[in-house]
Amino acid sequence: MQKIKLALSFITMLYLLSCDMPTTERKTVDPIIQPIKGTYSYDLDFLKKNSPGLVELESDSGKAKVLISGHYQGRVMTSTAAGDSGNSFGWINYDLIASRQIKPHINPVGGEERIWLGPEGGQYSIYFRKGDTFDLAHWWVPGFIDTTTYQLVSSDKKNALFTTKASFANYSGTEFSVDITRKISLLDKSQVEAKLGTTLPAGVDFVAYQTVNQLKNIGSSDWKKESGLLSIWLLGMMNPSDQTKVIIPFKPGANVRSYITDNYFGAIPADRLQVKDSVLYFRADGKSRGKIGISPKIAKPIAGSYDFSRNVLTLIIPKVDENVPYVNSKWEIQKKPYDGDVINSYNDGPTKDGQLGPFYEIESSSSVKELKSGGVLEYNQTTIHLQGEYKALSELARQVLGVNLDEVRQW
């Protein structure tokens, strides 16, 4: 018994001595640091838990990253210009993704660039069934651009290639069989400067990627204008804020207002859209549903937005062909089904059926052509996010968008 008492006393003494040791000599366990919502690491962690088939592109410095989901049609879910702790630029619908539910009309999971096909409305629409009225109750996004998982063909640190096949019919009953391929490539500084035609200022972080999208006619019939053609349509869901404004420059000239569509979902109030002689500003706060479109007759191959709350300049570089047909996506039987837009912007907002977002979009579309069986339509777009000092970004916006950000902020 005496030996047991001595052993217990010795153990007690050692414990008391350890409590008096300097903290630097104690063994500590680092706390688990949780990612902060709004950062790239938060979205990466969330999507790893909830979405299979992720591919991440990364610059040599590790600062620029692009996150792509094959499960969601090879869409760019989000990106960052400042590493894992940097801002996440794509809007993510956390509740819908986590629910694992499949909604009947559309599954707006988010993502800052995804592929759709046009037209959306009209007699050649692929979103409405023959004879249905053009309203939300009868609008259906085809599964192959909404719920289908795309096959990953190849990937490395700078590129990822996805593909899928689909068969469907348009509003007029014309049947299509297509093969879709989509390649996403991370761009370096020299490639971005070549795209913008200027030098990136010091102290500005960026992430940039190009998507190359191909639509192949794998059916036995040629596509004809009189029975409906298809366009490649690229849309990006971004995070809105009260201080974010879309900026779209265009060519000045007589009657330019007639080449700008602003009544897709009803007239847009004057305090939400300002059209000047060669540029327009559109509020991107996710609080009022509205959509605008720019005709290829006046469009320039650039559009963008500026978030004054985070000093983020976003640029979209589409291809614009002035004298070729573009599909008309207005929700009505159309007199001019090939007199559509090349650049669009959508601001989400409440409706009587609820709200999809909130988010805002900058979109662009390819022109159309009559594809013979085996023919291919290709469309490319570049997305660039830049973040840094306001003065540097203001000068860059002046060079590439032709605007004074101080003026944009005041509106």
C-alpha cells in the first residue's frame, strides 16, 4: 500500500510541475480554421462535399484558380485571383446543391460560365413545347444543359475538356442530334494582355480563362434556316451587390437605342438602366428582374461589370460578327427570328413564383449557320476578373471599356 501511495504522489508532483512550465514548452494542438464564406476555399470545400467530378486549374503562382464541374455540364463554378483565401467570383446556390433535389423547370446551381443553346423563345425555341404559351409555367430547360453530367475527356493544370451527346426537338418540331465539346483553358499574363491590347498594371491580381465550345450536327439531316437553327450561348452567374454595375460599350450612331432590347421581362425603370451615346450602365444588385440585349449591329467585342464594394473589374470578351444572323430569344412568335442579340445581361429579382438567385449575369451568343450533317459550329469566350487598387483598375477600365469609373459610381 505504501508503494502505491508513493507512486500516486510522484504522478501528482509531475502533473503540477507540468502546469508551471512555460507555455512555449507545452505541446499545443492548432485549432481547425474554417473557410470563410465568400472565399474560394469555402466554395471549394462545399463543392468537394456536394458535387462530384470537380477539376481545378491553377496558375504557376497558385494565385489564379478556376474550379470546373463535370457533374454540372463542364461549367466554371467559380474562380479566384488571390488563392484560396481570395474572393470567390462565381455565384453558388448552396441550398439547392446541398438538397440534392432536381427541380422540373431549371436547376440554377450557379456557376460563372455555363453553356446553353439558343434560341430561348420563338417558333424555333428549344425551351418551350409546341403549342405552349411563352411563360414561366411552360418554360423547360433541356436536361443536357441543366442536369446531364458531361464526360471528362482530358485535363491538366491548365486545361480541361468535356463532352456529351443529346437529341431533342424545337418548338416547330424540327429534330436535332448534337455532340457538344467544351474546353476550358487558364490564361497567363501575356495572353490576357494580348486579349485586352494593353499592359496589366502593377498591384492588380487577375484570373482569366477561355472556353472553346463546339456544337456538331451528328444527325442525318442538314440544318435549315426555315426549320430552325441553333446558337451556342454562354452565361455567367456572378455575385450581386448594391455597388455592382454592368458596363457595356457599343458603337455610337443614329438610332442606336433601337438596337438595344430592354423589355424581355417588362420595361426596366430608368433608375436601373442608363443608356448614353456609346455605353450603357445596368444595376446588378439581384433585386429587380430585368434583361437587356445588344444587337451585333452596334456591339463591341467586350462587356464588363465593376463591384465598387470589393474593387473587382470583370470583363467578358465575346466574338461579334456584324453581318450574320443571331437567334432571337424573345418569348413570342417572332417576325424576325434571326434578328437577335450577341451580348446580354440579366439581373435577377423577385417574381410571383419566388426568386432564382439573387445573382446577375453577363451573357454572349454565337451567330448561327446552316450545318450539314457532320458540320461544326464553334464559339469562344474569355472571362477575366481583376482585383486591386481602385486607381489602377479605373485606368484599365478607361482603356478597355472607355468609361470613367467615378462617373459610373455616381450613377
